[in-house]
Amino acid sequence: MKKNWYVGVDIGGTTIKMAFVTAKGEIVTKWEIPTNKIDEGKHITSDIAQAIEEKCKELGEEKDILVSIGLGAPGFINMENGFIYQAVNIGWVDFPLKEQLEEKTGLTVTVDNDANIAALGEMWTGAGDGAKNLLCVTLGTGVGGGIITNGQILHGVNGMAGEIGHYTSVPEGGAACNCGKTGCLETIASATGIARLAVEKLADYPESVLKATYDQRATISSKDVFEAAEKGDKLGNKVIEEVSFHLGLALANLAIALNPEKIVLGGGVSKAGSLLLGPLEEQFKRFALARVAEGCEFKIATLGNDAGVIGGAWLAKQV
Amino acid sequence: MKKNWYVGVDIGGTTIKMAFVTAKGEIVTKWEIPTNKIDEGKHITSDIAQAIEEKCKELGEEKDILVSIGLGAPGFINMENGFIYQAVNIGWVDFPLKEQLEEKTGLTVTVDNDANIAALGEMWTGAGDGAKNLLCVTLGTGVGGGIITNGQILHGVNGMAGEIGHYTSVPEGGAACNCGKTGCLETIASATGIARLAVEKLADYPESVLKATYDQRATISSKDVFEAAEKGDKLGNKVIEEVSFHLGLALANLAIALNPEKIVLGGGVSKAGSLLLGPLEEQFKRFALARVAEGCEFKIATLGNDAGVIGGAWLAKQV
């Protein structure tokens, strides 16, 4: 039987992750190429096309085993025509990504944003486990989100749906966010936000182990905070309590609207596991309607860095 | 050409609203029958079937001009099989609504909840004006919601999606809500909530015209509050400010997730018009991402009591 593989592509600011994926969502092979940002990113489509051809040769396969390409990119995207209005980390401005990549590969290309394809990947073969109503939250340097309703990624009217890092958690007097607002969830529940909360509270907890860390390194990481909390440090636990309160409240309020089957947490902060998940679920149950909380399960993302290429392949498969 | 009409049915605790609707969403005729709650509501399906037959006779039409029935009901519903788990206001417990009504009418029946069919009605021929991503909020005795994503009503995993009256607006020390939680949006932005806020603040505003109203009637309505505010009353304006803050924040946070094209406000409180809409939009813009706010328009619902039967007909038309 002829092989039918889908190409998943996940474009980041430093590397482009690529994979050939079967119709069942299994990765046949995956690899990375550097993101070539010179000339405002105009060589990226040629690089991807070339990488696909070379990989086929390397595997001894004809290119016609590839069905289509699904691709995730950062920035403001028109998902219907695969046009990138702007992607600051790459250099693209008004870039016809879908059109160019289709021309260079001869394959149909579907484009979505990077947070969304990661959510689709987790839905397909990861922690989402096929759930048709899914809320994916990435707790990394920032806070990203992808929402799946009725089995489809939610884009909204101008592609902004799922930007839950900018849920306003502190309406008055919150910390400044990169988006220009203040008090966004991202200023609290991201790795950066967690570190900031710990530093701000240092003066109130002179006996904390984090004080020594800060004196030594002039910085605290979110990992330091969780490690301290695990050893019973009061400051560490206070920060986790505050993060859980705000994240639990925000997720409960979104769940009351969306009634998701699963909430999948990914990104570096999610590696804290039960240390975060325990207090978070407690706050979630406190603020969600009972029937909403009963219907909803928290999961830690399982696909890691592969979520994007698998979600890209899922997208490719829908064409 | 043969007429093809859809039957829209909107079951309430007191009356059942019914209409024959064309494929374009125009009401041919509409009428009401009382909700017969005796014997735990078991006669309701016969009543509806009989009312449909009589109306056809009255119009001199054969019953075969009717294509299908779309129906909205209150309570906890399994939308897939039209089974009502519980509808307190009607008396139904474990009632096979779809199955019974299909048997009695010979027509295909689709069931959804009452807030959702009102949202579908506004989407089809009302203030939603065909928008595929729509957030409908009913500000009445309580606060209800219906969410449309990608042109489909959002049900979520167990039919609870869109229950935005139970968004937690006051996480600590909020007023008790009927749902068992405290601080729900419904305790602030419903007609009941608005009246409560005014009464609570009376002591701080002895010069308010609402003081006289309260002394006379021992009660204040939300209409009184808006009328007072319109005349420049400080208490009236203070209450509107508080309601706008909480409702604007909640809608902004939901819009950041959903990125809707329109937010449609219905229910008695929405009749306050620009008196509420002005400060509400101001708070919404303060808390929403700029691109989300730019893509989103506020509208007052236009279909009034007809929204349900028109939405029911829309639902019937999808079969």
C-alpha cells in the first residue's frame, strides 16, 4: 500500500521543527533546521521546500508519498489565505506564506498560529486524547492558549481567539504587560511572572531560601520557586498560592463559558506537576459551577516540543 | 411552489411561544399556549402537537408544508437525543422530549436550551446579523448566555457552555448566588443584582431620589435605578458604574478567549440602552486587547420575545 504522510512544520524564532507524520498521528521522522531570518525571512519557504526534498531522498522515498503540509507560525496571521501580516520574531511583514510555500513544494499548505497547532497536536495524540472541547494553556516565558470547540480550533473574527495570557487578572494596579495593558494573567502565571512575584515578596520573607538564591545570582527563576516550595519554603508556597488563585479563577471563568472536557497545561511551568496542579484544581473547583468542574479534567501536556508538528500534520489532514 | 415552513417552539415556565417560520427566517404566524404543568408536564407534547394541527387548519394549510421542529426548553438537556434530565420550572424529570414530540407530530424535532435558541435567533435575523462568532448575554431576572463559534452554538462537553451568569466577578466576599457560589456576575448585572446594589448603598446616599422610592415602596427596581441615573442621581450613576465595571471586565475576558464579532445584549436590563452601553463599552475597551476590541461591536438584541421561536426555526432548518 502506498504511504500517505503529512508534513508538520512548526516555525519558531530560532529553529523550524519539521516532521513526516502518518494518518494516525505517528511521527515517521522529525528534524530541525535553523530559522533563516536574513532578508526579512524571505528564504524560509525555500529552506523548508529543500529540507523536505532532502529528507525524502535520505529516506529513499518519492516525494509523492507526501499528501499536504500543515504549518504553525508566530505572529498575526490570516488563517484563511495563510497570509502573515506581521511576525516580529521572524521579520515577516505582509508575507504570503501559504502561496510561496505551495509554489515551492507543489503541495497544499494550511497555516495556523503556533499556539493553535500545539493545541491541535495535544487534542490528536497527546493529553487531549481526542476531546472535542479542549482548552490548552502554555505556561512558558509568556502565557499562550489554544481553544478547541466542537473539534475545531477557535479563531474568532480576526484570529485573536485563545489569547488567554491577556485575560485581566488584576483589574486595578496590576503589573505592566508587554501588550500595553496591566494585570494580565501572563504577568502572574508565566515563568517570568512567577519569578517577579517571588522577587517582590523577598523583603517580607527574609528567612526564605530564595533570599540566598537571589543574593547569589541577583535573579530567581520559576524553577527556583517550585524547588523552594517543595522543601516547604514559605515564600515559595505563598507565590504558588497566588499563582493558583489567579490561574484557577481565570480557567474557571473561561470553563463556565466553554465547558471543556479537558484543560491541558503545557510549557516549562507545567513541569512543576502536582506542586502546581494540586492548589490549582482546588481554586478551579471553588470558582467553577459544579457541573462544569465535574465535566472537566486537568492534564499536563504530553507531546512536549512535538505538539506543533503533530498538530500541523492534523491540520494538513483536514484539507 | 410548495411552502416549506419550520416550526419554532420556545417553552417557558408560564407560556409556550410558537411560530411558523419561512426558510428565510420570516415569521408567518406566531402564537402562545399556556404551559400545562400538571402531571409533571407530561401533557405538554400533546398540547404542542395539537396546537400545530389547529394552526394549520386555521390557516387552511396541509400539515405537510411543515418541514421540522426546533425547540428551546429550560433546564439540563442532552442536546444530542433531546432528553431532559431536569427542568425545575416545568416539572420534567428524565423526560424524553424529542422522542415524544416526534411521535405525536410525525416531524423531526431538534432540542436545545432556551438561552441558546435565543442566541441563534439573534444570529440569524436579529442584532447578530449573520455573525459567525457571537456572544449573546441576557440581562434579565438572572444573567444568561449563548455562545456561537464558527456559526454553531457552543454546548461544551455536558451542555453547560455559555453559563456566563456564573462567571465569578467578586472572588472574595461576594453576594450569594442561586447556584450555591458567591460573587457571580448574575448577583451584579441582573435586574435583581442592580436593585440589590442600589438598596445596599442607600445609607451612603441619603439625598438620592431612590431613597424616596424605597421609603414609599420598600423596594427598588433596576428600572428605577436607570431612571434616577438619567436624571443625574449620584446613587443611580454609582450603581451603573459598578455594574459596567464588572460586566465590562467579564465580557472583555471572555472576548479575549472567544474573539467575537458581536456582543448582543438582551433582556429587560438591556432596555436601558446607551445609559448602560456607554460606560460598559468604556470598561470593555479598557480590559480587552486592542485588536479584540476593534473586531467587536456591541448591539442591543432586536428580536425581543421572538428570538426563541426564530432560533428554534433556525435549528429545525439545520436537520
